[in-house]
Amino acid sequence: MATQEEKIERARKIAMKKMDFIRHFLIYAVVMVVLAIINNTTWSGYQWWLWPALGWGIGIVAHFLSAFIYQGGSLEKRLMQRELEKMEDEE
């Protein structure tokens, strides 16, 4: 059973992951707006800024999944549990 300190530490790590994602998304949004403005004020014929938006956007989606969907290290927790069970079986 996890102690109160361990729960607080785990909650802090989850909160930090979420804050990191929010920061990452805000930087992405600002940079994409700047690129779109540069593209449309210098030459509006071809929307080249969509390519970096798509590439970086894939990273944003992965970061979102990591921070909000697969949060709390549930996969990590399962893998650790599996390893602990293997160690106990060896004894």
C-alpha cells in the first residue's frame, strides 16, 4: 500500500506531466500562428506552414496521450508488477 508521501509524489509527477503538455501546446500554437502570419504576409500562394504544423502536431498528439490518456504510468506500473512477480517466482 502506498504511503501518503508516495501518493503526493505520484500526484505531483502527473500534474507536472500535464503542465508540460500545456506549455508545449501553447508554444506550438504561438509558433504556428507566427509561421502562418509570415507565410501569408510574404507569399500567400502556398501554405507551407501547414507542413511544420502537421509534423509538430504529431508530437503534440503523442504528448497529449502521454500526459492525459496514459497518465500515471499505468503501463509502467503493470510492467513493474510483472517484473516483481517474476522475481518472486525465481525465489
